[in-house]
Amino acid sequence: MGINHTPVGQPMPQSLQSAGQRLTQALRAAGLRLTPQRRAICELLGASKEHPSAQQIYTALKPLYPSLSLATVYNTLDALVSLGAINALGPAGDAAVHYDADTEPHVNLACIRCHRIIDLESDHVAALENEVSHTSGYQILGASVTYYGLCPDCQQEVEKA
Ligand SMILES: [Zn+2]
């Protein structure tokens, strides 16, 4: 994060393991017991590009893990956020916190109509993160830069209506 960015085209050392594995290792390192439920939450978040909310994660996993509680989803997500392993993004017009397993600096674009959040790569965000950490002396654990608006699909549908 921040200063040790791999040049474009070079494989990241991180890519040797899946994002889900990276998250489960973070939980284990923090001393949390790795239950099948917690492992499933990590795998889902690591594989998702959808920036799911806690409720969406719960709804997706509940049929597979009937003993899963919403509290487990929340405390697992909270632990991952405080470890800097994932970022908590603001609501996408739906009053729910969305979670992002991609902690490399990037811009999130949230559509307030369909509540999708997509990623946008930007060198400016990486530069901003360097500036913030150097100026503040903080060890940056995560960041979210989120723009809100109407996605191109929703703009077309609004025009048609
Ligand atoms: Zn949209």
C-alpha cells in the first residue's frame, strides 16, 4: 500500500495468493478463529467485484451456512477493516456500507440509482495517498475515494422515462 507499488505489467507478489486467502490470513494473524463461515465471507469478498454490503454477503451465504448470523458477518467485516485488509465504502444511495477487498488506491464510482459501485484506476489517487501518509505521519490502513452519480445505463433509462 502507498509506497511499494509494483510497476505496471509486473505481477504483484500478492497475486500468488487469492484475495480470499489474503483475507483469511489477515484474520488468522489477528488471532480470530477461522470458522467455515468467516472463511466463506473472506472468499466471497475476495472474489467479488460488486462491493457487497453486509446484508448482501449475509443473504448470499445464509443458504450455504444456515448457522450464519448477521452479527458474524458484521464482526468479521469490522475486523478486516480494522486490519486494513478491506475498505469500508460509504453507502451507494442505499444507506448501506459497502465493502471493497481491493485496498490498492483507486476511485470508486457509485450509482445512486442502481447502487452498483465500480472501480476506476487512477494514478492521482496513489499520489494522493502518498501525500496524505507523508504529510500526516499516519500509517494508512485504507482509504475510500467514492464519487456518486448516475451510471451511463441509468442516465439512458432516466432519459427514456
Ligand atoms: Zn446505475
